[in-house]
Amino acid sequence: MEVRDVIVLNRAGIHARPATMIVDTANRFKSQIFLKKDDLQINARSIMIILTLGATYKTPLRIITEGEDEKEAADAMAALFDSKFENE
């Protein structure tokens, strides 16, 4: 299991476009990928569920990956958040 703590850095938060980017990135890997906000842990392969997180600007999230390519998956997901979803 790999864990990365990230913060939503783009001012618009996670809306449809960033959620799509998260799902697209998650689907490149075989590992299970989860996003956790407070006590809510969700599958990072579902746009609708990602949107229910209500992750706004500066929301802290935890990325959790489990599987054969978990490190690569965690690194790619963290890089997506670090890039501000290529918004800014």
C-alpha cells in the first residue's frame, strides 16, 4: 500500500474536468486507487463519486493505492494534484 497526502491547489476545486482527469489517470493502472477526505474513502475510478467529495480549494486529501503498480499509481495521482490539474 502506498499513501500520499495532497491538497487541492486549483482554485475551482475538483469539478467535472479534474474528476475526469483523476479517473483517466486511475484507469492507466492495475492497482486499486482511493481518495480519502476525512472519514470518507472513495474509488478514484468513478467521476460521480469523486464529485460527491466536495473537494474545494485547499481541501486536504489522501491518495491510497494497493496493487502491483501501487507506487507508480500513487506518484501519478500526486503529480496530477501538484499540477493543479493543468488549470493554472
